[in-house]
Amino acid sequence: MKTEILKCPKCLEYTLNKKCKECNTDALTPKPAKFSLEDRYGPYRRLSKKQ
């Protein structure tokens, strides 16, 4: 079983559980997406950040 550290986007607490114990929100991975030179959706993502 693979264990990874997750972060609650609401209260910004780190946890090993899928749900935050403090606010019962789904915890997300704090890692950025993997970089790829062949990113097909990069132009769309950069465009949405500008808007």
C-alpha cells in the first residue's frame, strides 16, 4: 500500500487520510503536475491563467 502526504485545500492542514479530520473536506496532493515538453494542453492552461 502506497502512503502519500495529502493537503486539505480549505484549512491547509497536511494529512495521510483521504478526508481532512478538521473540516471533513477531500484532501488533495500538494505536488505539481509532471512536466512534459509534449504537453498538448499547455497553451490552454496558460491562456486560462491569463484570463
